[in-house]
Amino acid sequence: MPAVAIPGSKSITARALFLAAAADGVTTLVRPLRSDDTEGFAEGLVRLGYRVGRTPDAWQVDGRPQGPGVTEADVYCRDGATTARFLPALVAAGHGTYRFDASPQMRRRPLGPLTRALRDLGVDLRHEAAEGHHPLTVRAAGVEGGEVTLDAGQSSQYLTALLLLGPLTRTGLRITVTDLVSAPYVEITLAMMRAFGVEVAREGNVFVVPPGGYRATTYPIEPDASTASYFFAAAALTPGAEVTVPGLGAGALQGDLGFVDVLRRMGADVNVGAEGTTVRGTGTLRGLTVAMRDISDTMPTLAAIAPFASGPVRIEDVANTRVKECDRLDACAENLRRLGIGVSTGPDWIEIHPGTPAAAQIKTYGDHRVVMSFAVTGLRTPGISFDDPGCVRKTFPGFHEAFAELRSGLESS
């Protein structure tokens, strides 16, 4: 099976857009993800007065360390959580009045811990409808800095937004974190800040961010590890099949590459090299119990192949998946039951029993990861369909074409 070209990482593209907008100089982002989420982020920057030049393989951003280029703007964040959480932090360091709104799906997702922390730092911020949710208005007058306490137990994006803001404050930030989920995403943020000239010090659960701003750079975007999980899972599910994702190897920033370790425990052959990662199906897929708190975006991928394991698959410590694009724990359970598979769930866990899935329509809840995960189930279950297959445009507009190509490659191998 030839190498699979995975689009750029959504997480890295969003952070890179923030950093480029805040940096002193012109930044070139090489091979950024082009999807509904990232286009929405770039469009938000343009509305805020930043120049974003886009070609097929690179985006150029003129940085504005002083903040947005306009004093008033309305920004629509679409479905994008990174857009909805990072841009209000970016504008807080500028001067003007900025209103943010988002899709009904994104309006439901929580923002409260982040906006409370921004208020604690003196930011004039008002939620217009439900407290802790979009829409919101920021009346920005710069941020002095100082000490703040944050609960990032629902989303690591709250911490990332504050870390990214830190160098734009006048005196820097000292952030005490009381709870943290998806910690590897914070490591991505710290590594990327380093690439833009900022070193964050860490003292246990305290992050110390210096003032002084960012330097522009040329920044290559690595392939999306969460998206790669569907292709790795497809290989693990298919005896003798092999999938290689170049550009996602031992030095990768993204914690979600850890999903291949789960596949290895289940019986797949896995090789993580310097230049890329290869997974080969051995014909063995064992059941297991695994905590996925740090790689929870890949929980649906594992749930979707779990019925084909020889024993039960129990996924634990994934409560935060209930506040994603949908309640992913319930969505996975509901769809597995539709396929005739035995499932039980608790507040932060799901257990899936072996079985032979029957054809059914998958209820997607408008969630791209539900579609892409159950597309993997469809490799062994003819007749699976989706009520909203197009919602993959959020992160991978060409997913169905790429997966059809993979399927034909697996069938001929």
C-alpha cells in the first residue's frame, strides 16, 4: 500500500495562525490544513484587519504585535472551537470592540473557564446570551498580565488560549492550572511558541509566560495525527494491509500519534520511524482496557473497530468527549447499537463487546469524527451509510475520496 497523504494538522494550523498574526514580521505557513475550521479561522483574522495571503501550498500572514488592524469587527467562528476560543484571547491584547458568534453547535460548547480567566486578568468581556457561551463581546484595551488560575479539565484549549496570549501582555502571565485534559495538546502549544521565539517555564502545575512578543518565521505544518488514526485503524483491521503516513514520525508534536500504541497493544505491527509511521494488519485484533484521556479525539476511531476485536474493548477516562462537537460517548454507543453491537457506558467510559456489525445508517450528529470513524467500520460492513456525510469538511473535505482510494488499495493488496 503506498503512502497516504494526510492533510495538515488542524490543531497546529490554528495555533500557527494565531502565532503568525501576533508575530513581528511576515510568517509563511507551509502546507496548512484547508478545511472549514481553518478557513474560518483565517477569515476571522481577515475580519480583524490582519492580512492573510493564501496559495494552495502556503499561507502568508502579516503579523500585528499591536493587535487587530480594525477597532470594530464582527467575527463568525462557524463550528470551530479553536477559532471560538483563541480569537477572543488574541483581540484582548489589542484595542477595540470585537463581537464573536458561532454556529448553534459551537454555541452549545463551553467557554466559561477561559472567559472567567480573561475577566480575572481585567478583560472587559460580556456573554450576550447564556453565560459561558457564545455570542460574546470583548471591549479590548490591552492586557497587563499577572497571575491567574484556570480549570482546563473540560478542554486544554482554554490553557492554550491563555499561553498564546501571555507574550502579548505587558508583564507576562503566571497561570496556575487546577485540572488539565488532553495534556499533549499543551505540549504542541509550548513547542510552537518556542518556534516563534518564546520559552515558557513550567513549575509543576504553574506555567510562567514571559512578555516580549513573538518573532515571525517559516513554519511547516505536520500531517494531522487524529485524521491519520482512521487510516492506521483501517490497516490494523485488514490482515496483510499496510499504511504509511510520511511526515508523522518519532519527532511529531501531536500526542494523537499515540493511537498507534493502542493498535500495537491490540496486535498490529507498528513502526514509528524518523520520517513517518507504518501500521500493518496481522489478522489479530485483541480486546483491551485503555485510558484515552490524553488522546481522546481518537476514542471514536477505537470504538469503531472495537467490535472486530477478539474480546471486549473498554475505553476509560474520556469524560471530555461528551463536550466535543457532540456527546461522542453517547454518539458512539448509539451507532454501535444501531449496528447490533453490545455496548455499555458510564460517565467517562464505554465498553464494546465483540460482534459482527450489520448494515445501518450512522447518525452523525454533524460530527466529522463520527463519520470518519465509522467509515473504518464500513471496510468490513457493507451497507453502512451516513445521514450527513458532508460534515467531514470541518477538517478533511476530501476524506471520502481519500478513503475510497484506500479501500480499493486494501482490496487489491
